[in-house]
Amino acid sequence: MVTTLRIPRLVVAAPSSGSGKTTVATGLMAAFTGRGLTVSPHKAGPDYIDPGYHALATGRPGRNLDAYLCGTELLGPLFAHGAAGADLAVVEGVMGLYDGAAGQGELASTAQLAKKLRAPVVLVVDGSSQSRSVAALVHGFASWDPEVRIGGVILNKVGSDRHEELLREALDEAGVDVLGVLRRTPQAATPSRHLGLVPVAEREPDAVAAVAAMAEQVRAGCDLDALWALARSAPPLTDAPWDPAEALAGAGAPPPAGPRPVVAVAGGAAFTFSYAEHAELLTAAGAEVVPFDPLRDERLPESAGALVIGGGFPEVYAPELSANAALRAEVAALAAAGAPVAAECAGLLYLARELDGAPMCGVLDASARMTERLTLGYREAVAVGDSVLAPAGTRVSGHEFHRTRLEPGAGTDPAWGVVRPGPPRTEGFVQGGVHASYLHVHWAALPTAAARLVARAVRPGAAV
């Protein structure tokens, strides 16, 4: 049976990073939400931070669409899953429109995603320091791939009325619609740090104000009626929505049985990186997912039988995390008892012996520190041995994004063998029920990870 999804949609892209995609995309989401529409927010690529602002703007989970992490075949189903029940979907692109995984053509690019979703593209162009040349720039992007439909341009960082007039005249000559013009507005700026924007959870009152400013900037400077008409011009899609229970069944995972174990998932300001589908898969696998904040909670959730600690910025909060000695002891005790613990990046650092000299949980005999070097990029890896997340030999696509260094970088039983890019190396730790690694993996592409973790979780009433 063919499923037809009729969802108005836009992809917000740019010629390069720094053009204002996040401001425009978030502002559009908030502005259309303010009109009474239910807006589904999406982000191309692996970025965890922008979706937090999207969620603030729409009241719905920000969701990632990443062809490298999940495969091109899941882009449509994951989009349909996230957009269910929405009136409009807005997708923020990544980097420049045609930039994707290094050396792999259009893979994981915004252009590839726009084609897969059959969505019109709104190109956000930094108008500063140019006038008539903007027409050549936009013409090049619009003609590079005939399958990518540039529906119009939003000009950003425009300096004056005269500057706007020159830009509009040039684009009129090129036959490209100008759908909005934005001036510089400091109130809409969002602060950055060593890995990008500061997450919403760390600055929520200010983030609320920033999103409101973005919405007002977009309302004042953009033709929302024209943008809505462009979104409604997108043709129907035939992708069946991704379903976590079906994904588990399709991967051969057994159906849930017995009491529902409690899987504690770290959150709060120090652990803000997560994909919404992970919690959905854990729930479908039979778990009760309970969030906790390692900065504030001195105890793990009651009856916690498994632990998931995702990415974030523990280096910013190392003293506070260290000061919560009661929780660190509970985490160490749960891991020592053999309960499953899945830790990625920030979670890996939290399980280490110390971070920048501050004592952490001590589950792993390793020490972490901040460095000046940014480690960033997609990775291909294989499970070196059996673990709580994957059997030996499992191949995954992942992503690394950090400025810390761990000594040693791998345990006696590593989590992954990274096979590319660069020379092969081992990375991470498998220790009892613990799987800890720098590598971020999207479980929609590895649904059995959730099933394996839940299957090993300690059930309520059982001894830990």
C-alpha cells in the first residue's frame, strides 16, 4: 500500500556557513507557529544544537536528517515520522547547499536532502559587501543542479535601503524572487562557543528571547504569504513514516517481554546532545525512559536498570559534575554491577577518572582534558568485540565532534575499530556492560542497539 504524505515544506539553505541559516530557519519556524500552524522542525546533518532552538520555536522535537549516519533510504521515512500531524515542515540545511561528506560527492548535503524530499529551497544569502554580484552567485547555485529547485532568496545582513534596492534590482534581472530582506539585528544573535552555538538548555531565558527576536525579524522582513505558497507547492511524498516498533521488528529484535526496565537518560545543561529517535526506540523496545540531570540530581532515577549518557559539554561544568559525588558514586556502582551503560562523547568523559583534573565517575581508568584541537568529521567503524550495543563485526557510520583528549584513547577491549578516514585505529571502551566512545551513532540506523540495551537492563525488583 502506497502512503501519500501531503506536507507543505521548505528547505532553508545558504551558499556557505555563516550566512544566517539558523536565524532564518528558526525565525520562520517561530513566525509560522505564531500564525497558529503546527510546524515540524528538522535539521540536515549531525548537529545537535540547532534542533534545540528549533524545538523552542515550535514546541515539537527538533529532528535530524543525516544521509551519512542513517542512509539515504531513511531520509524520507524519518522526515515523514517527524512531520506527522504538522501543517508545515521547515528543514535547516548544513554548511553550503552543495557541501556534504568530504570526498563523497553530494552525500549528506542539503542539496541531496532537498531532492530526496522534493522540497523547494529558500537560499539565505549574506548580502554584505556585494551588490550586483549577488545575481551571479545565486544564478550559479540555482543552475548547478537542475534537480534542486531554488524557490527564492532571503537576503541577510543588508546594510541600508539603497543597498537593498541594488540587491533586488540584480536578482530581478536574474529572474529570482526575493522572499525577504533582513537587516543586522544584534538581539537575534546567539552566542557561540568552541563547538558552535551555546545550547538552549544552558541559556534558556536568553534563548527564548533570541528566538522571539528571530521570529520578529522574519515577520518584519519576509513575505510569509509567499513562503507559505512556496511550501504548499511541494508535491506529495510516498515514503511510509518510520516507526520504532517496526524498525525493531525489521532488524530482528525480539518483542518486549516482562516488566519494563527503567533506562535513565542523562540530560540537563551538561548533556544536551541526543536524537529524539533514541528515546522512541528504547520505549518501543520495552523500556521506561526516565531523564535525569547529573548537575542537579543526587540520585539516579528510582529502579534505574540501565544508563544512557549522550553528548554535551561536561568540560564547561566539570567542577559542578565533580561536586555531585553522590550521583557519581551511584553511576559507578551501577556500572560495577554489570548494568548496561551506553556513553557517547560527553558520557565517555563523565565515566573517566577525571576531566581537566576534576574527579569524575571513575568507571574507566582514563583521564580527559580540553585541548585546542578540534576533532570533527564522519567516521566508518566496526565493532571490535561484542558489547551491550552491538555484536562483533557490526559496521556503523558515526560522527566525532570534540575538543578533548582521552588518555588512553582505547581500552583493552575497544568499542570501535575506526576504518576510515585515515589509518585504522581503535577507539573507546567495552568493559562489562559499559560501552563508552567518542563516536556518535544514530540508532535509527542501528535499532538493535536499543533492543540489546533494554534486554540487558536490570528489571525493577531485581538485585543490581
